[in-house]
Amino acid sequence: MKPDSVSIQKRYDRIAPYFEIMEAVMEGLFFKRWRKRLWDKVDQDSRHILEIGVGTGKNFEYYPANARITAIDFSPQMLKQAVIKRDRKQVVVELEVMDVQSLYFADNSFDTVIASFVFCSVPMPLKGLKELYRVCKPGGQVVLLEHVLSSKPVMAWIMNLVNPLVVGLVGANINRNTVKNVQSCAFEWVRVDERSSDMIKLIEARK
Ligand SMILES: C[S@@+](CC[C@H](N)C(=O)[O-])C[C@H]1O[C@@H](n2cnc3c(N)ncnc32)[C@H](O)[C@@H]1O
């Protein structure tokens, strides 16, 4: 793992026990609604789904019952929280420590690859997104829920200014242009859900 990746991974290791408390207000006010919309996009006939950056397992309650789910995260401590939740809630999911920038999976392995609020933290986001493309089956889908840099100049200026502070504290960049990054991969098409806001984007891409 590159030094940059190690430091981000360590930040998530450090905040893992408090992660859900830290996000509780935003989760209740905004994220929960968006998670439902994210998982509603998953193809009904998806047989094998890969969740990237599973974190503490906040998406467990949305997993479709009829699909096999594999989920990865590069922070062992975040994954430890997910394991506790999986066992407590009896969720059927295979959890593995892995970096999205170099996935161990073979090409064309998954019907759906999904992630929520992950590509803000991935040190080399394009490398990670290319890995999503690689492991997705032809005709399969990649579905992402991401916060991005505002399109409003003043807000974008503020976000760029405070970004180093946020990265230092929690490991997440608040100034990523993830839609553009997905569009630069080789997907057949990329769509941004019309309910997306200026800073929260629900993105679907088809391989
Ligand atoms: C903001 S949290 C979101 C967690 C979860 N997806 C959610 O919606 O609550 C970002 C997660 O992505 C993981 N992550 C960041 N970079 C990663 C990478 N390169 N490979 C795998 N996981 C990564 C972090 O460890 C963390 O658990």
C-alpha cells in the first residue's frame, strides 16, 4: 500500500468505534433517504454484488435478500465494526480487508458494484474506479452515492480551502469531482440521478 493510503486507512482505523455516532445527525437527516435510493437502483436480477468501502455496515439493511454479497474495506477497524453488526443482525455477507485500488477479484466477476461515500477517501480515485470497471461484468452496473465539490464558485472555494483540514481529521476529501472521474472510465454510459443535489450525487454507470 502506498504511504498516502496507509495514512488514510489509519485515520479510518482511529475513528471506527465512533464513526456511527459522528455521522448520526447527517445519517438521520439526509444519508438514510439516499441509501434507499442507491439500493433501489440495483438490478433485480443481480446475482453477485460487491460493496466497496463497506465501513461499519450501514448498508446492511438494504441488501437484497436474493443476491450473494461480498463487501470490502481497507480499514481493519471499520471492518471489525461491520463484523460485529453482521453477527448481531445475522446478515449474510462475505467481508474482506482489501484496497479498492488493487482488488484481488478476477475481471468480470460481479453483476453490480456499489459504494456509498467512499471515493471521497480513496487516495487515487481514478485507479479505484478503473478497478470497479474491471471487476464488473459486461452489461453489469456500477452504482455510487458520493458527496462532491459544489458547482457554486464561492462554496467550491471554501470547500477547497478547508479540504486539507477535513482530510487531516477524518480522511475524506470534500472537493472531489467523482462524476467526471466516472465519466472518464470506459463505461457504456454514465447517468446522474435527477434527484441528486449540488453536492450529493447518485451515479449509475453501465459496462
Ligand atoms: C466515509 S466511510 C463510508 C462507509 C460506508 N460506505 C457508509 O456509507 O457508511 C468511507 C469508507 O471507505 C473506506 N475506504 C476508503 N478508501 C478505501 C480504499 N482505498 N479501499 C477500500 N476501502 C476504502 C474507508 O475505510 C471507510 O470505511
